[in-house]
Amino acid sequence: MRWYVRELTDESAYDRYVTHVRHERPDAEVPSRRDFERMRTDRQEADPRQGFRCC
């Protein structure tokens, strides 16, 4: 149940990102969760296909 809720709310996105970075570029520095969320939010707001974000 916990796994399902994490996937549904996309809470596991950071974990998937860390796994991807470590696999593709083992020597790269992994950003903190806070930095990751900031990058993700900036990317979503810059893409007009994401729609209007009210909050």
C-alpha cells in the first residue's frame, strides 16, 4: 500500500532520479531533495504544456 501511495503522489520521483544519476554518471554529485524539487518545479513552470499552476 505504501509503495502505491508513493507512486501515485510521485513522492518516489527523487528516489528514481538518484538511482538514474548514480547509474548513468557514478562520479556526478547528486543534488539534495530540496534542490531536486526546485529544479522540478522550475521545469514544470517553464513548460506551457503543464498548464496553469494555482498553488
